[in-house]
Amino acid sequence: MAAATKLFRDEAIARQRGRGLHAEVLQVDTGAHMGFRVICAGVVVLALFLTLGRLDEYATGPAFIQLEGRTPLSASIVGLVTKVEVKPGDHVEAGDVLVRFQAADEDAELAASSEEFENQLTKLLLRPSDPATREALVSLRTRSKLAQQRAEQRTMRAPHAGFVGDVRVRESQLVEPGMRVLDLQDSKASATLIALLPGRYRPLLHAGHRMRFEVDGFQQRALELAVSRVGDQIIGPSEAARYLGRDLGDAFSIGGPMVVVEAAMPSTSFEADGQHYQLTSGMFGKAEAVVRDEPVAYAFIPGLRPWVDRVRALEPIRALSAWVKQHVQ
């Protein structure tokens, strides 16, 4: 029987063994380790986000600016404006004339009583012992003072020093009692934000909560404020309209129960697009107050809420979350 034929020559086998190559059954790609690290890092980042991230809920409603130290002056009588002595921005002292009303009858009565008083006084000087002249003089003095008071009512004067704000009347305009004529602004004024927020959030609103205010027309510039006072009662739309007054009662669309929330403005001006603007009474916009501040994990897993609230060991995590939120924002 012939000898078996070899598949490879002895020289080829010896050379292959001399190269030192070894074949492996399974070869692992080292690039998979990097992908595993990326996945682990993503899981850690997601866990930190769910633990430290916060989710805010806002109570939103209309709001307006109210300048403190502002004195609205209203008409106390029915009259026709004959002359407006001031214009917005003028500085006035106490007692300065602001607006004059038509007073033809009052002036005529004052002139007649004054003239008759002078005539009776002349008679008394000629006949000092005449009792009838003395009685007439006393009556005319009372009549003259009353006529002078009525004439003075036809003139509106500044109750204190300050700057003239809005002037809402013009010459030849008929005014009625209670109609606002103008505003007198104190030189040391401060601004307060009055917000009308949904009444259902009243138990969640407290002094010190954060509030954002966007002035109408300046939506890209929000003012960060702190709530200073929260109303004790929830009011309806009609009561809210009465609270706003005649000037602002029809400026807002109020629906449903509301609660009044106040916040002190840091100044009477604000900056937008590199320019400074003055705040005025009645300037309105939108207010948002934070009513809930919870971890993001509650939104994905609501069942965590009662369990996490009982775990005291998570207090350091809550403190760290508050610190991160304060410094990031």
C-alpha cells in the first residue's frame, strides 16, 4: 500500500511554525468597552437629573403696577374746567393751584357780599352807636365767608408737594363728583406689583415665594420678584373689578375666583434692550408665582412621592439640589 500523501510540505509547515502566529477561537473587539462606558455615564447623568432636577408649577394671572405715594385727586363738585394750570411732570408745592373750574355765580356772590360789607362798615364808622348797622355787619361777615368758601371750592389746589402725574381733564370739559382729575406723585415713590392669581392656589402661596413679572410689550424681559403679601380671602370677578377700580376694572379679563398677591418692586424703573424705562401706575402684564417645587422624578414616577418624603437620609440630597438650583439660576 502506498504511503499517505501529505497535504502540506514539511518546509511550509516548518516556516509557518517559525512565524509564531497563534489562532484564537474568539476575538473580542476592544471598541465595545468604550460604548459600555458611555452607556454607564448616561445612566449616571440621568439618575442625577431625576434626583437633583426640579420641576416648578406656576400660578399665572394678570398683574399691574401700583406706585406708592401717589395721591389721586378727584372732583368734589359738578363743574366746567376753565383752566388747567399744570402739566405732567411739573413740581408743585402745597397750596399751588392745579385746576380752575367755572365760578361765575360764586365770584359774583363774593363780590356783592364784600361790597355790601364795606358799605356797612363805612356806616358803622360814621355812627358807631347804631345797633342795626352792627347786626347787619355780623350777618354780612358770615355771608362773605360762606361765599369765599364756595368760590374756593371751584379751585383745586395741591394738598402736598410733589410731581404732577397723569392729567385727565382739559379745558371746557365738564366733570362730575368722583371723577379723577389728576394724580400727584410724591418725590420718594416706590412701586408694588398687584397680581390676580387663580384662587385654587391660595393654600400654596406664601410670602417669600418667587414671582416673575413680564411687562406687556416686553415679554423677553422678565422681572424676578419675591411675594410680600398674599390676600386672606378669595374674591370673585365682580369683587376683583371693584378692587381694580374704575380705571383698571375693564382692562383685564377676569374669570373665576381670584386671590390678590403683592410683591415689592426693586425700583421704579426697569431695563430692557439696554435702555431704562420708568414704571407708571396701571402698567400691566403677566405674573407667574411658583406654587410647587418638586424633583423631576416625581413627574415620571409619582409613587416615589410618599416614600421619598419619609426618608430622612435624603435631606443632604435635597440641600444639594437647592444649592445647585440657586447657583444655576
